[in-house]
Amino acid sequence: MKKTGLTICLFLCAVTGIAQKNWITNKPWITDETTLQAYTLALNLEVKESRAILGKSETPQQIYVASLSEITELLITEDETNFETYEDNYSDRIDQLEDIDPVSADALFALAELRLQWAFTYLKFGHEVDAAWNIRQAYLQVQKCKEKFPEFAPIRKTSGVLEVMLGSIPEKYQWVISMFGMEGSVQKGLEELETIKFTQTDLSFETALIYELTEAFILQQTASAAAGLSKLIDEYPDQRLLLFLGGCVAIKNSESEKALGYFKALHENQRGLPIAYADYQTGEVYLHKGEYKSSIEHYQKFLSAYTGLNYVKDAHYKIGICYWLQGKSKDAKKYFAKATTSGNESTEADRYASRSLAVGSYPNIKLSKIRYATDGGYYAQAETIAASVTDSDIPSKKEKTEFVYRKARLFHKTNKLAEAKENYLRTISEAGEEPWYFAPNACLQLGYLYMDESNSAEAKKYFSKALTYKKHEYKNSIDSKAKSGLARLKK
């Protein structure tokens, strides 16, 4: 769960509702206009304005909105100074909801949602035990609500999220959740979400958002998710969290130019909390484009505004990369040095930066440019650079192997699948047992290609092979994706 980082946490803030109404017998859930206004402001990151008009929180709806504004702020800013205060508020709100007598569907739903929100908040701040306990409590509230109020449709949305989360935990850890009386199924969770998505028109926005982000970050179906989010943005062009999340998924789908448009719209809308991480992501886009000055400016803007520790090491490292790719080695080495002492290594990007710096050598300029252009969807640019590579540009075994891998990725992205397979297989052969991520990711990608062809035997072979590689840079991510692929083959 932690691997999805800030993006999946923000997604949980966003999906807890936009214009939620018609939940029971066509009655709106938030009937009070002031509460509804505060709710809308909180979702648009205008948290101070939301709190100012909300006032005292007494109903489940008011309690929920008050919590939402604080959770959103914590997950976006990662500000430790507010954590304890908001945690105390959370405890008080749980007591308020549990004291409601007789118990109501609204109260049970709010309890489940608050528990789930704080589970992800605890994960974000490194409190794994508290996170696990709150997931368990959210699960219990969902079961209680379903039992007492079987016609209360919204709980199927909460249940769907939990089903997907628990169902995507690797098989070897399933005994842990079973020991605590929990179970999950990705397929069942998606079906619950689809039920609301297609039968509850008032919940279609938030349910669609959950569904698309589940596809992107759990099922790795990024093309489908990016297309779905693009449609949502067409309908809600000013929704700030939606623009941010749409940009993140667009980058993941090698659509950096589209992401840049979303982030520009986000930067132009200055209402409420700024999203510093959007500047980090904008820096990524300009790195993909090869516009290094703009990339550096946005990474530096991120570093100056951000109050947390995640992605700080990588941002310094990427600034160094921008200088390195321009041939400015002195400036590059200054930022590489800063990266070694900055931030932490909680995210995969930060761990990769740390390992790259520990090697003591600097990245190959041409191969790096091919990599970033391919990642961003600038395929013509990547092809031009690849065509210029000579043997003297890639003198080492690692560089020669990486070049084959980069060609495989480029062929894959441009739908030249026969050439992609050939070069993935060459990557596996040439890498051997070296501790590089090229071979395991080549296996993973072959698994996806064969899955798309409905060749389950070959897909299983390569997903399983991806898991056999040890201690490479992206082991957690690649292993998780391979296990997810294997789980989907069983369905």
C-alpha cells in the first residue's frame, strides 16, 4: 500500500465524495447548505475557508467535512507540526460518532471513512502499526453497516476500496489479514465500484475516479485509467485534485505533454493550498522534454515550498541530472553531493537516487536522454537519439545492456511488439545475473505483452521470472506488479 505514496493518499481524499447525494431513497446526504459549501471548499483545497464557514461539527456530515479538510492538508503538506493536533481532533470525532444513539447509517459510513483516511495518513507519516489497526477498524465498520443497513449504497464504495486494497496484498502475506478476520478481492472490489458507477448516477464521479486510479496504481492499466481521467477532466476542468491526479497518471502513461497542460491549469488556479508536489511532477515533464532550465526551476520551486522529506533526495538528484545532461559537470556534482545528505529514502525514487549516487559513476548522457524522452512519450526525439548511438558511446557491459533495454521500451511504447519482445529477450540474456533492473523489468513487460495476447502460460513464466531477481533498484515495485499480474491470471 505504501508504494503508491502521495498520489494514492490524495486519491483517497478526493474520492470520499464530490456532490454526494441521493444515497438513501433519493435524499441528499448533506442537506445543510453551509455544510455543503464547506465540503466543496475542502475538496478544492480551500481548507481555511472551509473551516471558517463550517463552525462547530455535530452531525456525521459536519464531522466528515471537518476531518476531510484536515486530512487533505496533512497529506498534501506533510507538515509534522499539525499532525498531533489533527490526530487529537480525529480521536474526538471518532468518540462523537460512536456516541450517536441509535446508530445510523450516516454515522457508520463516516466512521469507516475517517478510519480509512487516517490509515493512509498514518502510512504517509510512517506509523504502520496505527495504519493497520485503522484499516481493521474501517473493515469492521463496513461489515456492521452492511449488516444493519443493507440498502445503504454508499458503503459499497468504501467496501470496494477495502476489497481492492486487501485483495492486492501479495499472497504470502494474506495469512496476516486472514488472522485478523479480513479478506479482500480485487475483482469483487471493482464489481462493487462498478455497481455504484453504473446504477447511482449521483455517485458516478467519485466512483469513476476510484475505479480509474485503481486501474492505474494497482492493476497497472495506465492507458485505460488515463483515458478515463481525461474524460472526467473534460467534465470538471477546474477541480484541482482531479487535475493533479490526472497529471500524475498521464505521466505514468507516458503522456507528459498532456500532464503539462493539466499542471499549467493547476498552477493558474491559486485558490487554497498549493500542491508543491505538482512542481516536482512538472519538473519531471520538462526533464522528459529535454528543457532542462525549466525542469530545474520547477524542482527548485518544489524544494523551497515543500515541508516534508519525500522526493527531496530525488529532486536534488534530478537537478544534478539536468546539469549533467547539459554538460555542466561542476553544477551537476554540486547537486549530486546535496542529494546524498538530503531527504530520506522512503520512496522508490529516493532509493533509486541514493543507489545511483552510491555507485560513484554518472549516467550515460545519450542513454539517459533516450530514457527520459521515452518515459515522457516524446518518441521521435528518443528515436533520433537512439539512431545516433555508436559503440564508443556505450563502452561498458551495463551500458550495452541498457541500450538494448531502452530500445525494447521504445519499441513497446510505439507498438512495435515483435521488435520489443526480441529486445526484451536480448536484455534478459545480456544482463545475466547482474543486479540491474533492466532484466527483471524486461520480464515484467514480456508478462504484460503475453497477457494481452491471452497467452497465460508465457505470461506466468515471465511474471514469475521477474520475481527471481534480487536486490535491484526497483525490486519492490516490479515484484508488486508481477504479483498483481500473476493474481490476474488466476481470475
